[in-house]
Amino acid sequence: MADGIKKLDNGFYEVRIVINRKDLKVNTLRRSDENGNPLKTLKDARDFRERFISELKSKKETAVIKDCKLKDIYEKYKKNEGLTKAQSTIRKQDSMWDNHISKRFGDMYISQITLSDLNNYLSQLYNFGDEYNPNANYSFKYVEGFLKFFYLLVACAYADDYISSDRYTKMFLDRKTRLSMPSITQEDKEEYDNVKVYSKSEIAQLDAIFKRGNCYLAFLLGYYCGLRISEVFAVRYDNFDYFHNKLTIDSQLLYQNGIWCLCPVKTLTSVRTIDLPPFLSKYITQVFSDQMDKRTLSDYGEMYYRADEIVIDKTKKEYKKIQGGLFLNRKENGELLTPNSIKYWAKVIKKELGFEFKFHSLRRTHATMMANANTPAIELMQRLGHKKFDTTMSYYINSNELAKDKLKENLLTLQYSTEDIKDPNVFDPMDF
């Protein structure tokens, strides 16, 4: 890391700032500027680092510190950031603000909000919940979203001189004093450390349930291909190569501004072509053939096939409308299936099988089974569309029931026979 600046895998930059003076001690890592914008170029990173260090080292405040309510900061943040943030991020932040933060801190002035207030609030959310959800605490990862949101809001306040450099350093930069998450419980740590997968018997039970409805193909794509739920429902016949048993993943179906949109996949490495088991290729072909027959019948007025939805294609620079596209996941009457369609089946599974269903667990199960079958890690990494090799390797090193079953199976291969050995003192494991 030259001059405290490092280029990240996504092409952006991070800045390490270390100051060790008697009156100022700072050791912080930043990946965004004063306004929460990513450091996109080396020049951006250098300029921000120089501004930051210069401001921190200045003993004399160069601006008059103003004051305002946190709700005013939030409104300004929305105005500045609303056009650049992902729709899912905006919805999450709106939910956190409207249902939680605004009730506690919205009418408080910046000068009134202390580090202790924020630390206690995060601890309360994690350990006890709040007035919005008084009977249950929130997950560790959910509360982490509040922590990150506070950092963004206060950075916005700092940029407009609503908080002094010294106070900002103590609350959000100094490692010893800055706002941080409460200690994670052992139960949550074990949950996040372990890769959760379904057993083969659970997969068989899920298969039987999904066969009863329109989401059976979605289930097969999740289990046999390891696709993300947004990728599953974006699959079109154009992505399918029957002759080579392959499927190209190049988009995801997301709900944005009141309409379903085809959006680019998460990263460049998420664009991939994967192999299909032959039986799945045949099933996809049959599904598409049935859809085409129904479209033809509908054209001749013999039935009403409702493949007429509008989807906005955002995968290219120029957005375009797709009406009744060749999406493979459709209802019997032609209506488009979406990620929301899984919610109904999750309730059915909970009621009939007694365990929680999350579609992403199909992807984890697929990855874990492939790892346990000694699939080369680089091949699995490409199949799953992972950006980091370490993410793929986690499926090879985490303990799970499938791995334990594989170990027991391998133990049987260690058995040997001593039928041809006459010495009675020789131990024969087959005697037991």
C-alpha cells in the first residue's frame, strides 16, 4: 500500500490514515470521501487523503460549527444520494429511518447526540429490540446496517460543518473510541460461521412440494445450478443452449420504482455460462415448448395466455421495454413468476415440513455438494460467479452434515481383509 492508498478488487480505492500525536491519535481506513462517495480514481484517493489529514492536523477550527436536527441531515442525504444508490439500498435505509431511527433521534440536534447514545441504541436493537419490535431483538447483521447508516449520516453532517473535527474523530475515526457494534453472541457467531445446507432427504421433500406448483423449474435451477434467486427468475430461453446442455447467466430480475427490471448481474465474474445435467435440459425444453403451444393457441383465440407483462431491460446503456419476453418461469396461465413467488412456498414448507425455507440455501447446498464431490475449486468459483476465491473455498473448509456423511463413507474404504493371513495374532477388523 503506497502512501496509505490501495486499489481494491472492484477498481475503487481505500485510504489508510494514521496520525500518532500526543493530542491526536488516529488509525482509520476509509473507502469513501466526506460525502460518502466511493474513491473511484487514484487522484480521488490522494486528494481526499490530503484534505483529511490537513483537516485533522489543524488545531484551529476553520469553520463555524452550526447545528441542525438529524432529520434535516437525512433529507439532505436523500436528496444528494438518492440518484446514485441502488433501489434496494434506498428502500432499506428508508425503512430504518421511518420505522426506527426517526422516532429516537429525528428531532434531536446533532450537538445533542452523543457517542454513548448511539452505542446504547445499537446494543438495545441487538439485545432487546425497540418500540417497533418490542418482543424480539434484531439479528447482528441487521443491526450492522444501522451502524453503517449512522456513519453515512454523520459524514454528511461533518461535510457541512455540523460537527467539529475533534468530535468527528472521536466518534467515528479513532479505533479506541469510535462507534462500533456490540459484541456478537456465541450463538450468532456459530450461525454465521457455519454454511447451512439442506440434507438429501430435505431436498427430496422440497422437490415433492415444488412439483405441486409453478415454481418447480425455479427450484431445479437453484438446486442443480446454484443460481441466485434474482438470476433464476431472469432466465430466458435465449440463455439456454440445448445442444450443449449449457445456460448463460447475464442478468437478474429486480423490482425497481414499481416495475420489474432486468439488471446487470452483481459483478463481471457473475456473467457466466454453466453446464446443465441432461435431464434438466430436456425439462427446460419441454417447459418452453408448452409455453409456445399456449401462446399459439392464445393467438388463435382458443385460450387466454397472459404473457403480456412489461419488463424494463437495463442491461444495456439504452433501457428498453420487453413485453411478454421469453422468460422460462411462468405460471400455467402465462403470468410472469418473480422472486416474490417463492414467499408462498416458503410458508407451505414451514407448515408442512416444519423448517424455514430460504431460496439462497439451495445455492449453498449446491455449492457444498459440489465441494464435497471434490469439484476443482476454480471450476466451482466460475460456476457460482464468485468474485473472491476465499468465498468459494469456504464451502470446502466449513463443517456440515454432508461433509460428515462423506467422511463416514470414506472411512469404509479403509477396511481391509486378512483372510489369507494364518497368524492368529493378526487383528482382523472384519471380526467385529
